[in-house]
Amino acid sequence: MSGTFDCTRCGACCCNSEENRAEGYTAYVEVGRRDALNEHPELLERWTTPDAHGVPHLKLDRDGRCLALKGRLGRRVRCEIYPLRPHGCRRVSEGSEACLRARRERGIDVEAGRVELRR
Ligand code: SF4
Ligand code: SF4
């Protein structure tokens, strides 16, 4: 099947991966020095937690979801800080291997929700 996915009906890559969990990571994507989120201390405080070196990383809830992810996985989701999401959040593209792996890990059928690309 061709096409791509509608991320607003997924959210799988906004959750800690099995690999990260196995390695004991309890926070998510790093907020780099050049990420615009750094210019918003109140948002940093709310959505991130510092690692052992003081570098902010996105906070996870007890289910391993980024705290900024709202809604129901695989149904309808939104990112509370979408315009300011760190660089690392922008790496996974719809339909890529990482995307398909994340969907599988979260039990979101790989083919379900695939939409045709509009040209
Ligand atoms: S796993 Fe893929 S479809 Fe789901 S939100 Fe991430 S990039 Fe979008
Ligand atoms: S900040 Fe937004 S895009 Fe990044 S992991 Fe969290 S919910 Fe997903």
C-alpha cells in the first residue's frame, strides 16, 4: 500500500521506545541548546526534566508517553508544544522504519490510518 500516515491519529513516536526503556532511560528527547523551547523557562519547567548533567529532556508519564502528548494513542492526539518541539521530535518521518517500529511497539496497526499523499 502506498501513502503515509496522519500523525494526529497516531502519537507512537512520542512515547519512549522499548530500546530506550531497556536501557533505563526515564526521560525522552533532549532539548538542545539551539532549540527554541530553551527561550521559554516556564515551558521548560513544565515539560522537561534535567538529566545528570543538567541537560533538559522531555518528561515522560508513567506509561512512557511524552507529557506534552495529549489525547488517545492511535485515535486522536496533539502535542502541547508543537511549534516549539525540540529538534529530536522532528527526526521521525511518517512511514519511515522508525515510524513503523514505533507504531508496532504501541500496537497501532502499521497499515491502519495510512492516507494517500495529496500532490
Ligand atoms: S509514529 Fe509515524 S505516524 Fe506515528 S506520530 Fe510518529 S511519525 Fe507520525
Ligand atoms: S514534544 Fe510533542 S512532538 Fe515531541 S515527543 Fe512530546 S508530544 Fe511528541
